[in-house]
Amino acid sequence: CASVPVNVAAGSISGSIPTFPSGGSVVITVTATAPASGQLVNTVTITPPSGLFDPDLTNNTSSVTTNVGTPANVVDLAVTKVGTATVATSGLITYVIDVVNAGPSAANGATFVDALPSAVAAFTWTCTATGGAACPAAAGSVIAPSSTLTQTIATFPMNGRLRYVVTGVAPNTAMKLTNTATVTAPVGLTESDLSNNT
């Protein structure tokens, strides 16, 4: 990312994010040439700056295992989501959802489902794609009580990524809202890691 200086040394990449507001995200893409065979593990960690408290440290580290020489018809689909943790009644809620295919096969026909909280009257969403993937549509809306965003991703190659930004207005009474997103591989493909599909 041009605005985030990074340091590369001894096989590690590190850096400091100078501007990181609530709901913000940074994407850093690392590309390398795989060896002839073996298993590669890549672990990334984010640490809050001094003086700030992180109430949930369980999601500050993420790892990806790459099996070199994996047979065809295998995919590793993943969903990551960040969203508004606390909001005033009738305030704006924003969810940022990344749907990624780590391969090695294309996952054309994968299904993405976002079960949005039905207490919110309506959501609007946008989709942008990178890495050769294609959004089923550029934008749309979801109206309660049918508060589910369902998409079939027709073009989803290895290293493809779809980013959904979903926004809505919180109810006018205090309550807890839960939003769960899931991606499912199409028929004929084997998921190598189901733990990151939701």
C-alpha cells in the first residue's frame, strides 16, 4: 500500500499504519515463487498502538497454509469481516467483507451469503473485485425481513478477491446485532480449510 511504508528483512514484512480510522482497512499483497514441493505457513499479526486498548485479541493474528503440489479441484475460500462495533441508535452501521479464493483451483460458481440482522430495515451494498474475480453485481440493496444477501460468484480465480461494503441504519432502540457471512465452494471442488469459510 503506497501510504503504508513497509520494511522487508529476514523473510518478514513489517510497518506502521499512520492513519487507521474506525472501519478502515489496509490490503497488502505479497507474491512469491513457490518451491517444488512442501508446506508453507504465513502468519500476520497486527498490534494496537501504545495507549489504546483492544478488547478482542483473538482476531489480531491470521495464518495461511499453502500446500505446494496440491492436486487440482481443491480450493481454500475465506471470508473476513470488519464492522461497526458500537453505534448510537439510528446511527450508521458499516460492514466491510472480503471474500478470497486462495486456490489453487478457480472457484467459479462459489456462493456467498451474508445473513444481515433483520432488525435493520434496509441495507445497501457495493462490490469491487480484484485479482481477476468478477462481482455478480456492482451494487444492490437488501430489505427486511428477507435480510440475506446471496451472490453466486461466476468468475473466481485463484487469488481473486471480492470486497463487499454493506451499510444500514441502526434501529432506534438499543439491541445487539449479529452479522454472519459465509462462502461455499461450488459442486465438484474440495475445500481444503472449512475453518475460514465463515
